[in-house]
Amino acid sequence: MSGFLPINRKEMKERGWAQPDFVYVVGDAYVDHSSFGSAIIGRLLEAHGYKVAMLCQPDWKDEKSIREFGEPRLAFLVSAGNMDSMVNHYSVSKKHRLTDAYSPGGKTGCRPDRAVTVYSNLIRRTYKHTPIILGGIEASLRRLSHYDYWSDKVRRSVLIDSGADLISYGMGEHSIIEIAEALDSGLSIEDITFIRGTVYRTKTLENLSEYILLPSFEKTETDKRAYAESFRIQHENTDAITAKVLVEDNSTRGYVVVNPPALPLTVQEMDDVYDLPYQRAWHPVYDKDGGIPAFSEIKYSITNNRGCFGGCNFCALTYHQGRTVQVRSHASMLREAQLFTTEKDFKGNIHDVGGPTADFRMPSCEKQLTKGVCAHKQCLFPKPCRNLKVDHSDYLNLLRKMKAIPGVKKIFVRSGIRFDYLMADNDRSFFKELVRDHVSGQLRVAPEHVSDQVLSCMGKPRHAVYENFLKEFDKITKACHKEQYAIPYFMSSHPGCGLKEAVELAEYIRDLGYTPEQVQDFYPTPATVSTCMYYTGLNPLTMEPVYVPKNPHEKAMQRALIQFKDPKNYDLVKEALCKAGRTDLIGFGKECLIPPRKIAGKKTAAQKKKPDGKTAIKRGKRK
């Protein structure tokens, strides 16, 4: 019998089951690893004595596909997978992606658009009364009415569109076990209205005593200011300690009720989740396809934490995981690292010890543990709060212990480092060891932009903080006698960024002496502050107007400015400079971005200019 949870009726029968308690319908292929949410929930339910069958990537065009295991005893669980299905399928330009890292061999087309809605409707056509519970990132971010970038309109809560009974939002460990126990006790799904971290529908509010009534769906659908006001209230109620019950009226469809988030996991609970008996591999059925590409990225990485108090406006983590940092113990992570050394494919390199922000190992201040996070104040923006607890010693000690394990040669930190948090630490011990021991030649950091106006809209620190970080990085790198580079990520077309600010960024890149290989256009995904700005033209946190670059041609110009050296971008760059009134940057001088005219078959001086391999990128030093 396979150590994996069953993925078909044959494997279920091999376990001697006549019927599973839960059928987990998921848009990803089955990888039994703690980096995959479906694996965590499946293993956690198994640890509590429930029989879980995994129905991965069923054919949504064939109703028979949903009957693979028959009707579950308790409920269907439905998730799009580790990624939102729309982000998984489409680039920011709404073009189909060529690969799907969560499908066998990277093949596309293995899941539908709006997967949780399609799967749930597929189930309901066959099983009229079986409870359906949605979970995962796609459902979590769509738990209330939300702006949908792909259709360019406000859509209802996914709970209504899908016909499901309940949403388990956030990471889900606490709520899914409470739901399972309630169903197992004989409680009707309609009566499960009391569990934290869940969303349900109701026809009446008679049983609710304290709640916040949001603007109705009909109001947010037509009134952008009402939408921004609704989002602000939601944003202020994502903390488990301070959040109130939120209610949204959907007219004849009833009310959507969002209970406060589940309480953060304790260290012991985090350890218990990551110590479950995962096979740490994709199911062998995918071997013939070459496996699941996404797994190779995380096979030898270790999850350190959850939650993030960084507060970037374009990130949905606040809405999904919350701002309270939850961590695993050193012992749990060292056990996982030790396990790596027993695997024949392990070469001694741990690819990452991280999470949303790798170096967060504690709540941002003591107050959070009893009073929750501040509803109207960020921990790091616009500058670090005076109550912020900045301490890298615990994370540094963890890395030192891990490095001492026989068989471990190198540990890299590849998930995000908050350079502003790093610079706020007066003790440079971690910074020095990070540069000396944990950078694989390139340290990827995300300043995102150089215009303080744009950075303010992003919820990021002023550009001067990044410049100071680069100076310190260069200083430590030289002291270590290493040749290493700080590689910045930049974003184009974020709300607040016009052509003037885009040109400012291009000038900065010119002075760096290199062209970024990748540029991320702002992607308006559900449930972020920035997406609310994009749709409404208002900053929901201040209700002040924000300029939003929506025209596809302007967005193309902004993107081209970041890669102005590419000859294919010449016409767009020239047009952008003319429109921005910066024709002074068109010419043959060293400050110019492009020459006066396109020179066919020849590279311009700017295009020929290459970075000095020893100094150009490693600290962003202007030449």
C-alpha cells in the first residue's frame, strides 16, 4: 500500500475503505509536501482520524470525474491549489501562460479558470446535499465581493457564485479540524456558523449581536467609493484578536458573514503541522510526465515562518495569513534539515530557510500577542514603529545550528529579506553572516521603485533606505573579499506611477549600468490595497485620489523604460520620453537613454555599455 493518501478508487480500496470521510478536490497535482496546502490539510485530517481521498485535477468537463470516490461521508473540500487559478493561467497582459508548474510536466490546461467555482458547481450537479467547503488562496481572497481584474468588474463572494456551504479562509488548520469535528458530531452544515476563520451565508441576522455591516454588494458593484470604504473596513479586520464579524448584504442571495480569523498557530502547533508524515515527493503516477516542476523549487527548502508585518500594499498576505508572525521551533527545522542529508539526491545545499519574509522570527512587538496588530498603523511604513522589536539573533542562531549538521554544506536565504528591517537592526552580526555565508552570488532584494511617491503608494520605505542598504552590503562584501551582487526587483505601472516616475526609474537603472532581465508589471490580484487603488483610483487607507496607469499602451511604455537598452523597445521609449517632456534623454551623451533615431543593425553606445562584472550590480553603485 502506498504511503500517499489515495488518489483513485483502487488506492482507496487497497486501504480497505468503503467510503472516505472527505474528498479533497484540488487544482494541483498531488505533491505530499508541507509546501502544498492540500497536503497539509489532508495529513492534518488524517492525523485526527479522518479518511481523506485526494481528487487532483479532475476533468471538469466530465461529470463522472467527480464520482471517482463516490459520496464522502462528511464533505467535499475544494481548493484551486497553491496558486489562484487565474494568476496561474494568465499573465498580467491577460495572455495564456505557456506552462503550469503545479501540473505534471508543466502542462497547461489541467484545471479550469475560477477553479473553486467550477469544481463546486460540478460537485453540486451530482451531489445535491453533500456539504462543500472551500479553502486555499483563491477562495480566501474572494470571501467577500471583490474586484476581478480579468473581467474588469466587481464579483460577488465566491461562496455565492460557487454554491458552496462554507469557506475556510486563511491557512485553515484550526478551522478545518473544528469543521470536521462539528460534522462528525452530526451537526448540519447550515448550523456551523460559529467557527473562527470561516465564511457562511444566512438569510437573517437575528442570531448575530455584534457585527459590522459593510456596504452591500449592489452598492460596491456600482460605487467605487463605497467599494474602497468596504475594503478599508475589511483591511482593518484581519487580526485574530481585534477583528469583528463582517456582514455583506447580497440582496435576494442573503447575507455573507465573515467570522474573525482563526487564532495564530503556536510554536508547538506549527511544529505538529510540519512534522506530519509527508512523503516529501510527488505521487509516483506523475513519474512518466517528468514530475511536478514546482516541487524542484522547494524540495530542499525549509519553511521558517508564516504571516508578515511588512505591509506591502500589493501583497495579499495580510488578507490571507495576517500580520502576526508564527514560527516553527529550531528543533523542528533541524529535524527537517537532518532528513535532507539522508536523501540520495541531496548535494549539501539547503536552498532556502524562509517564508513570506525570511528574517521575521517573532511578532513585531510584545503588544501584538495580547492586543493584536494596530488597525490604523503599519510596523515598518512609512518608517519603523518606535515599538518595533528588531532582533535577528534567533534566526542567526538557527542558521548556525543548521550549518553545523554533518552533510550540510551551504544554506541559502532566497525568500525575501526586508532590507528596511535589516537596516533597523543596530547589531550587524546577521547582516555580516548573511553576506558571508548565505548568498549564492546574488542577493535578490525588492526595492520595487525609486520614486518616493510610488513607494508610498506601495507601502514601501523611502528610496534612501535602499541606498543605505546597498552601501552596507558593498562594505560587508568587500570585507569578506567576495564578488557578490544585490539584484533588485522593480515593478512598473503600480498605482501612483506616471511616466515622470517611470523615467526616474529608468535613469536610476541607467546609472546602475545593467538591464533587468525580468520586469513585473503590477498585477491587480484580489484583496490587496493596491488592487483597490487600481479599481477605484482611491487609496482606501486615506481615501485620497491616486493616479492609476490603466491604458495598455502607457503600461507598455513604462515597462519598456525599465528595459530601455533593448532595441525592440526603442519606439516605446522614445514616445514615453517625448510625452514625459524628457527629450533631454534622447541623444548621444552619457546621460541619454537612447539616440535620436533607431540605428538598424547596430547597437547604440547605451546598448553596448555593459556592467563591470566586479562592481556594477553588487551594490547598485552609480557610475
